[in-house]
Amino acid sequence: MFMCRFSLLLLDLEEHYFEQHTAYNLTSRGPVANSGSLKICSKSVIFEPDDAVKPILKCASHTVPLNSLIAVVSSFIKKIVSQIYLIKEESVVAPYKYERIKVTFQLEAPGKTEDVVQMLLQLHRASCLDKQGDQAAMVSKMKQISINNHFFQHVTEIPHMECVAEMVSPLVTNAGHVCITDCNLYFQPMNSYPDSVVQIGLHSVRRIYKRRHGLRPLGLEVFCTENDLCSDIYLKFYSTKERDELYYYIATFLENHIVECTAESYMLQWQRGHISNYQYLLHLNNLADRSVNDLSQYPVFPWVISDYSSTELDLLNPASFRDLSKPIGALNTERLERLLERYRDMPEPRFMYGSHYSSPGYVLFYLVRVAPEHMLCLQNGRFDHADRMFNSVGETWKNCLEGGTDFKELIPEFYGSDSSFLKNLLGLNLGRRQGGGRVEKVELPPWASDPDDFLEKMRLALESQYVSEHLHEWIDLVFGYKQRGSEAVAAHNVFHPVTYEGGVDCDSIEDPDQKIAMLTQILEFGQTPRQLFVTPHPQRITPRIHNLSATPSLSSSESKPSDSFEDLTEESKKMAWSNMNKLALQSCHKIHKEAVTGIAVTLGGDSIFSTSQDSTLKMFSKENGLQRSVSFSNMALSSCLMLPDDKIVVCSSWDNNVYFYSVAYGRRQDTLMGHDDAVSHICWRDDKLYTASWDSTIWKCVADDISSNKRTRFDLLAEFEHEAGVNTLDLSPAGTLLATGTKEGTLTLWDIANPLPLNQLTCHSGKINQVAFSPDSRHILSVGEDSCLAVTDVQTGMLIATVHAELDVTQIWNLLYCKTNSAVTCMWMNEQCSSIITGGVDKQIILWKPEY
């Protein structure tokens, strides 16, 4: 049976395959002419013999003098070349050979000879043009692409839109025509290769994703299964408008058939243990434009193990694992210091790493044993030097730690089930190393008995307790808030600008040659994933391991939601608060004369402090009742908080001041003055005080030594200015973002490091009573006197939900959990979710206990 050895991988970058003709190579040795297929390409002519023993011949067009390419009456095509590639001789994948020979071809259909020669002459003229842009323009005019309706599955199909596009596969694209009808998506390749048409029924589509291709929004990938590593077609369009039109048509068709999954929904599934670490990383890669069809955006996975020398791998020892909070380039402090020294002396735009953690070269470095033709395509018909090949897992890890330009991460195959990429099953001749040994299978760590055992232990490591507890840190670097900006600089995570979306605007480059050169650089250098998270990624909810001597197994690697809070970590307890739906009232205390405005509790829970519009600060306990009552002025106190050492209670007042009350000495220790109107709310984080005021400002202050029982000097670090009085504020769990709400209903999101607003939205028609970040920092909840609860997306700054209540909403808690006899004005809860205290308009303080 005839075996096709030709593939688009034999073409150069940006080269197009036009057509083929049955022909004979009259220059072949022997009495019988060598029959085969003559492929006409934009930069070469390729002859594939029917005899699989004979090599494929590739003749580059630009190496042929124009007057040496002629057609004669006997239907011969003669081509004299200075160099010809001999490929796949005896059907063996090996580096290309080069010869200088004269070749003569005869077409089986003599009547086509003149047309073929005219096409070759035109392509030759294009290849000899000085500018690549002119070459591409001339070749594009030769592409005749039109859909043939006889490919339609049904005669009653109604076409919706048609356009030209390219089908994308690793390292190659194939031009053709796209047509979408009321029931099918069709792609007809210009050259009918590898099939005359690709047809996908819209009813079989499970998911569709817009893709970046070369950092431009031109791609579309269609999946008919749930396998993130296997799409059914990847298309690259010539305009974003056409891509979007096709996307929205399919999305509209699928609206009632599929459920769209977002990064947030996958994050919640992962946190609760419904999907594994491996599955979650695949989903994130998919959402971040990573695709196995695009080697410049191949899915990226982390190195998680750091021990490749021991005979036994201890997955319960943290020392066996890599520090997931740092990029590869920052793991070696000595190397990092050299890189930072160069970075500091570098002109703008600066970068710390000259190579990326994922690129086509790195992907094929790992996969050369199963994708040798891709490596030959990438490296102009050659394998890499034997000593630079993927010879050893341990050596590769060591080079990633110590090499001056090697910062690569891993690929999904290291955590899959197919170990063939570690073996030389094709018997490839990959060269000899300096020691004389041939490059064969990959050398594995001593703790792995064979390739399958290696992958199994890699999977166990990825799903281990340590990685589950720290994977969010790596996600912050690759997909999250440490990918860009000041956080990336602080995390030593800055790569070349050409790798980032928005770093280069190729469409603004007018010179075609410069544009092609930039696109080539982008595709070969590697691309940073699309940013999915702009706030710190929450940690996974993982069960405690009670039996530390137990051996981890795949069956136990995926944590399941626990029914008991006692089995969860502290982080789990915080996250589990969202599932509480029943609270039991423990006790009520009516100790104020007006509405309660703030509650603070000592670490041990022994003493409770509260402020009120009656201008007093009260201290009481459940056992002993009211113990102290303090008044700083005749104006209302608006909020209070306890400093971390339990020694100081801070109170804000309508008299424009902030008061510091010493618990030990029972008196006012200090006063912060300076606001021009009432101080409405205060927060404390990382030894810094944040004050909100009706004078339209937020202050960020730092004190010298607030716990010294002496007068303290306060320094104003930043002032966040608003257009209306600020009524409330909240800090994100990580302390990097600030949300504020004003009297006029405006919600503003700030970067703590920069007093300029990130997003601003008028989401209420009146005063905002309170704002709060969700536990995962992806949403901001706000409640106002317009009786609405609003949910705002942190990343986009868009209002995504609004809930209406019958009365003025003063606390988010009123709407979310239960109703008291009067409006709740303030609330406190401990981290263990075991104690909740509320204060209300009814002047009461109520202690609650969750019932699980």
C-alpha cells in the first residue's frame, strides 16, 4: 500500500503548498523512470517518489537561475539547482542530506506542463524579490480559494458566512476556505491536503475558544470532546472581525447546548477537590490561549520535584519539592543576582530573562523522540548537537537551575500516561555525545525504575499535599497577578516585552519586512500566557494528613470536601464560611444608647470592644458583662479595630479624629488628627492604618511604634482622593488592593502601591454603606441605601450582579445569611468560623454560633 511521506513540515516557515501532479523523475538511476508526485510550493518544488526506499527531493526556488527553468515540447521540466535536499531515504526520519544535481521531471499529463512552468516562473520571481513583504504579497495573489458547495452534507444547508483562513497545526498553517452553514462548519484546504474538506457538525461541538496567534486576536479553536489536549480544528483568520463573526455564530448556536466554563468556575472546582491539579492546570492553559497546535503557546506545566538523585522519592518531605513561589530563574540566588545586576544596568524596556520558560524549541527539546520531523522542520533539517539533547532528567533540571540562559518549565507529557517521549521507539540516530555514547532513551532519576514508573511518580508528586498547598503560588506567576507590572518585578518574573500580549502591536508596523520579522520572532521566542487572574489566587482546600507514614497514592491525591471543620486547614475554615446557612443565637447584650457601629475582639476572645453613635467605646465579656465605658468626645464613633498585639483599640470618630485606646492602661494613648470631616471607617494591615473620611480622602499612614505607650509620630504615606465623601473601605485578603465606597454611590478599586484608581463604577444610586472583597479577591460586594447589593468583577471593573432588598441595606451579612429583628450595622467573625458577633440599629450586640 502506498504510504504518504510528504507533510507540510517539509516546507519552510510561511511557505504554502499549492498543488500536486503525477510525474516522473527522469534523472533517477536505473532503467525505469522514478514515478511519484510533484508538489508545487511557494518557495520550493518537492518530488515524492512512489518507491518509499528512494528519498524525497526538495528543490528551493531561489537557488535556480531564472533562465535554467524551461519547458520543452516533449513535456519535460528541467531544473538545475545549486543544492537539493534528500529527505526520508528508505523512509527513515533523519537529518536532511544535500547534493548538487540536475533534475528532470516529466508530467504524466503533458497538457499541464506549460501551466506548471508558468506557475514555477512566477513563484521563482517572487522568491527572488528583496523584501519578504513583497514576496508574501505576490504569493497571496496566486492562492485561488473558493468553497465548493458539493461538499455540503445536506442539499438544504444554508450558508451563513464564508471567508479565507488557515488551519493551524504545530509549526505549519494551511490556507483554505471556511464556510459555516446552519448545521456544519467546513474548511476546504486550498491544496486538498491532507483531505479535500474538513467537516464538523455544530451539534457535536462541545467548546469553542478565541485564540491569540502571534499575539494577535486571530485564532479560533473548536473542541468536540472534553479533552483539553485534543481539538478538532484550529483556524487562523486574516481579520479579527471575521473570527469574531464565526465565533458568535457558533456560540449562539450552542447557547442552549453547552455551559461555558470560566477560570473562576474551574478555580472553585479545584479548591473543593472536584478536579485534580493536573486537570486544573490543563483548563487554565486552555483558557490562557495555550494549545498543542501552537508550539509557541504550548501548554506549560511546572517542575515540582527538586530531588533527582535519591534512590527513593519522599513525597512527604518538603525538601523533595521545588519552591513554587519563585520562577525558575529565581531559584538559584547566585544566578539571580547576576541577572538582576544586568537588569539594573539595562535601558528600557528592561527584562530579567533573555529566554522564555516555554518556546517551540523547548517543547521539541522534550518531544524530539516522538516528533523528530517537527524538530527537523524547526532547525532547517538538522537535529541539535547530541550533548544539547534531552539526555537526562537530572541534567536538564540542573541546567535549569544553573544555566545562564535556561529557564524552561515542563510540558503536560511529564504528568501524563504516555512515556514514549522518554524512549527512542523510532530508532532515531540522534548522534553521539562527547563521551562516545549514542543518544538513545532519556536517563531517569534513580528513584524511577522505568519510564512508566517515572511518570507515575511525577503524577503522584503533582497531586501531593505539598504541591496542592503551594500550586496557587506558581499560578500567580504564570497566569496571575505576578505575571505583569510591579508584582512581576518584585517576584523576579520579568521576561522580554515581545512575549507579552500587548507588548508589540504588529498591525501598527507598516513595513512588511519588519512585520514578518517581528511575527517570526514572536513565534520562535515563545509567548507568555494570557493573564487570567489579577488578584492573588486562593489556596486549595486540602484535608490534613493524619497518618504521616502513609504512602501517597493516586486515589488519595484528589482531596474531597470534608464534612467536619476539624479536618480542614485554617484556610479551609475561611473558605467554608461561604457554606454556612444556619446560625444559633448564643446571647444578647444591650449596652449602648444608640446604634452599634463597630466590634473588635481580643485574640483569645476574652474581651469584646464596641463603638456606637452614642460616642462611647464599651468593653465587655460574655461572662462578666460590661467592664469599661469610655468617651473621647461628644461626637459619634464610626468604627473600631483591635491591633494585632491586643494592646490597642483604634476608634474612628465623626469629630474628624482617630483615637488609640490602651487596653492595659485604660485610657486614650494617642490621637491622629488632620482630616477635614468625619472619619467614617478604618482598616489596619501590615503595620499601616487606612482611614476613610467624608472629606473625600483615604489616608494611608504608618506609625513609629504604636505599642510603646508613648506619643506616636504618624507619617502619611499616600492619599487617595475621591470626588465625594468616602463612607467605607476594605482591603483585599492579600493586602494589595483597596476598595472604597462614597456617599454618591461610587465604588473605586485602587492598587495599594499606586494612588491612582484602577477601576471606578457608580453602582448605587445613593450612599454606599459597606464594601467587601470576596475570599478569592475576584469580586467586590457593596451594599447601599438604595436597598441594593452589587457584585463587581475586580478584573474588568464591570457590575455583574445586583440584588434588591426591601429595606436600606447596611450590612452585606443581612442579605446573605439571616435576618435579625433590626438592621445589622457591623459584624465580626474569627478565622475558625466558630464565633460571630453582630451589632445593630437596635443598640444590641448579639453573639452567634454556627451549626454544622
